[in-house]
Amino acid sequence: FELVIRATKDLEHLLESGFGAPSGKTVGLHDKITAAQESHGLSSDTVKKLRYLVTIRNKLVHEHNFNKLPDRAGFAKSYDSVEKELKAKLSSSSSSGCVIC
């Protein structure tokens, strides 16, 4: 559980602070992914991985009989990949010289 919660908390913070995704208790992670996708043109591969990570998190938190991460290594690999892609996207946006990007 801890890996999933920490990973999705980190991604949520990155989406909010780096990609301007909305924050607040009424905005879910899937909504934040959609906002970042629309505002920053995230690739469909990145969005697919993000949604997978969030879906696993939601199942662990909300489904009574879902008590184990089905593929820990796969989850960690997806997280590492998405984190690198998001950070690369942020650094390329900030180094483009665009003042409003």
C-alpha cells in the first residue's frame, strides 16, 4: 500500500504544481490527468500509464477485496517512467524560452 500511496501523492503534487492541474478535495486524480493532458499535451502513452497508476490506487483504497498490488514491479516501472516523462516535459517547457508556457 505504501508504495502506491506515496507514488500517487508524488504524481498528484507534480500535476498540480508543475502542470497547473486543479487542486482540492472535489477534484480527483483522473480529472487532474485530463487537465494536464489538455493544457500540456501529454502523450497518450503517458496518460495511459498515469490512469493505470491511479486506478490501482483507487482499487486499493476503495475496494474491500482488493488488498494486494497485483504487479509491484510493473507498478514501480510505470511510476518511474511517468515521473521521468513528466519531469522531462516540464524541463523542456521551461527551457523553451516561452514566457507563458
